[in-house]
Amino acid sequence: MKKQRPNLLFLFADQWRRQAMGFMKEDEVITPNIDSFAENSQVFDHALSCTPLCSPHRAALLTGRYPIATGVFTNCKIGSDAALKPEEICISDVLKQEGYQTGYIGKWHLDVPEQNYEKKPESGAAHWDAYTPPGPKRHGFDFWYSYGAFDQHLQPHYWKDTPQMVKVNEWSVKHETDVAIKYMKDHKENGPFSLFVSWNPPHSPYDQVPDEYKKIYENKEITLRPNVTEGPFTAHTGEELGGTKEELIEKTRDYFAAVTGIDHEFGRILKFLEEEGLADNTIVVLSADHGDLLGSHGMLAKHVWYEESVGIPFLIRWPGKIHVGRDQKTLINSVDVMPTLLGLMGLPIPATVQGTDLSAAMIGKEMEGPETAFLACYPGRDVFLKAFEKAGFDPKTKGWRAVRTIDHTYVIHVGYWPEETGVVRYLYDNKKDPYQMNPIEIQDPTENPIAKKLDKKLWEWIEKLEDPFRVM
């Protein structure tokens, strides 16, 4: 008798930090369905976004390869040719080849914006958005209900298999969940399915959340993290974003409201799986592409090495197969997800993969996981890219690189502008200083035994990945 292969349902939200789940006892967010799911899943306390920015993480997630290898080192946006190449081998390509039904719903953000080439594309895509037509750029996904990048959560739009835009007047998370449930209902009898659902919230603008979820937090007192400053707040590059602490509290309420809304929709999906008899043979993953600082260290958004930015949720359930509990000793980076899922499903892992298959750790077997996780940020803003182009050298030589262990983060940061030569090195003890408020500034790594070891590991990663990063 042929063994029944598992379905795969991979759900990930945009800009959702690891701390924003009720059971974590950190952010004061209400997530009863996620909390219940966590009790019956494996929860990774050290899940990381290798480059905490939308497009780089997504490319790494699907290919098991680092942004420096895929070329998607920054967001797919106006003025940049960064995009997922058709020749890359994605998890969806493998699943399709192995006979899986494949579907993708929601934000894609891995194609070149159409306005890079046409002022008024037939699809109506504007700014960073893009319609990705059927073909190799969809990487084996047969069912397509997606868009490139569009942050109007209450009035989203999508494309199917033609340039005709599908406009919707409904919160995107609710609508995409409806589409996901219908997809599974329609495909459950036709063999194993694999479905990726990319919810855009809680990504900014934070206030675009249905009132029913906002009301939950309307009069709720919010305790900000100890590393949140008074404001005004900046981006990781030093760009001033403004705002006061009081305004930040309102943003945080809305952010939490969006997460509670996601929790509700996630609960609907879990209920559907149970009612349809699909729960036992469906691998369900709940994750994100990166986090959100929400004022921590005086910054908003992401793309920096702090835990609020690089730390993502990663919960996985496969009843009777995957170990249940909190995993506090395994590092799982963006690039590890693709090979791990293929390993769990007994499917071939492409030779192109740079990540690690951690499936043994998920089924309760002893294995030596990665000792360090490599994290990186490359100057990606339009103004930086133009400055590097004018100066005639590679923007990927600058930015920051880091290694993260279970207990420590070690960072080297070399500016963002071509002319910047200043170098700073920081060592964080994340166990003793969980809010990363007291880093050691390292002048000479050889004078600190931990920094010495991690500096060596970091440069080994840089050499292995052929990363052009340099300290002058």
C-alpha cells in the first residue's frame, strides 16, 4: 500500500515579531488560537530572518539560499533589478515535480516592479507592485492569487492568470483566509496539496485593521518593552521618522490588534482542517518574514540586528510525527526552512541549497544543528544604490553582518554610504541582557574570548558565501 504523503500549509505574516504571541509572555497581545496551537506544536525560540527585510527573506525561504547567492539582497522595488530568478530552484518547484498540487495566496514581492519598465502597465500595478504572469517566474505554483507589494490592507487587490486586477473591499487577512479555505476544500480529494499563504498585516500602515479588533485594545494599557525610548524614532539607517512615545503606543495597539485578527483567521483555518479530517496529515507552519522594532532602541520597522527585528515566530505541527514542545537549543534561519520541510516530507533536497535540514530535530532525534546563524544587511534604499552606482562599486561591500548563537549576537557594521569607512563591532549577551541594552563595543576581537571566536565564525561565513563585505 502506497504511503499517504502529507499536505503542507505554510502561513506567514509580514513584519510579525516573535515576541508578539500571547504564550511568549512578552508583548501584551491576545492570541488564543496561536497559544492553543503552540501547545500541540514544536515552537522554535531561536527562529531567525537571515536578512530582516521582505524580499530577501522570501527568496531565502523558498530557495534555501542566502540573499547574496540569490541576488535578492534588497527589496524588489523601483530602481532595482533585484528579483527571484526563474532558474532558482524553489521548494515549490520540487513539490510540483513530486506531484503535489501547489498554490500561493497573498503577497509575493519577488518580482521586478512593472513600473521599472512601463509607466502604465496593463495590469494596473503601481510603484513596487507587479503582476507575475504564469510561467517560470511563478516557480511551480499552479494556483495563483497574489500581488507584488501593496500595503492597503482594507482594500487589497490580486491577480490570477491574467493582467486583470481583482479588487476587494475587505481586510486582506480575512479575504485571503477565505481563498485558502476554498482552495483546500476544492483540492483535498485530488492528492496531496501544498499551499503558501502570505498575510501582509501586521505590516504598516498599522491602523488598517477592522474595528472589531481595534476595540479589544481601545482602553487596554500597553506596557512597552524596556528598550523603547521616548522618540522621535528613526530607521536603522538613521533616517528620522518622528513620532512621540504616546503615538507609538497607538501604533502598538493597532499592531497588536492586527495580530489578534490574524489569530482569529488562523483559528478558522485550524477549525476547517479538523472538520474536514485534514489535521492529522497536514504539516502546518506558522511564521513571518521578519519582525518589527516598534520603538525598541529608538527605531521603527526592521532591517537591523536586534531581536525584535530578526526574531520571527516559527511553529510547526504534524500530529504524531513532530515533537511537541519548546525548542530552545536549535537555531533555524530563513535558509533552513526549505530543506527542513523537504526532509520532513521525504522529498529530495536540491544540491543548490545552502541551509541545513533540521527535520531530525523536529522528530525528536539528536542532531548537531548549526552552531551559528549568519545574518546580514546590505544598503538597499534607492538613495544608497544610486550613490554606489555613481561611485562605481558594489553596495554589498557595506552594511552589517552578524552571527547569532543561542546566547550571543556579534555584529560588524560598516556604514551605508560609499565614502563611509568607520567600523563598529558589538557583542550582545542575549541571555543576561535579553533586551540588548548593554552591548560591549569591541575594538579588538582578540581581546575578548567570545568576540574572538565569533569574529572568526563570521569571517568564515563571509568567505564561504563569497560575500564581498569588507572592513577597510
